Amino acid sequence: MRELTDLEKKLRRTDREEQLKPCPFCGEKPLYFSSDFILEIECPTCDYVRNFPPFLGQKKTDVLVGTDGYDLYYNASAEEDAVNAWNQRIA
Ligand SMILES: [Zn+2]
């Protein structure tokens, strides 16, 4: 497994990783990274990466949190949605 950067170490969520099915391509354990603006699941073995809508973004939800140049929404179920999508292999 490659070395994680300091930022990746900070964003890594091992509790979420326990909920993830293995990588669909190589079967290894994926890594889960999350912040307000980043939600990424990555396989460190074959470098497969998937990005999901994070907590804050332009995906429309019921909670509009800012309109500074563009509309920004809060997506409360961002992590559950990402884990479900990864585990169900939904694009
Ligand atoms: Zn893989």
C-alpha cells in the first residue's frame, strides 16, 4: 500500500472503511476520505478512485447554506449515500 499524505491521514475515516465492500476490480480493502468538500473512496492497490457528493456542494438538497456566487447545499446523508453507492456498485 502506498504512503498516505498528511491530508489523507487527516481525512481518512476507518470507521466508514469497515462498512465498505472490497474493491470491485482487485478485491482489496478501499480507503475512505471525507471532509465538508471531499468524499472519496479509493483503492490503494489498483488506484481505482470514486468521488461522491460531499456534505457541502452543489447537489440540490432541502438545506441551502450559501449563495456566494453559486448555491451551496448541505447534504446530510452524504456519507450514507456514498457507502451505499459503493457497496451497490451504482455509478
Ligand atoms: Zn482495487
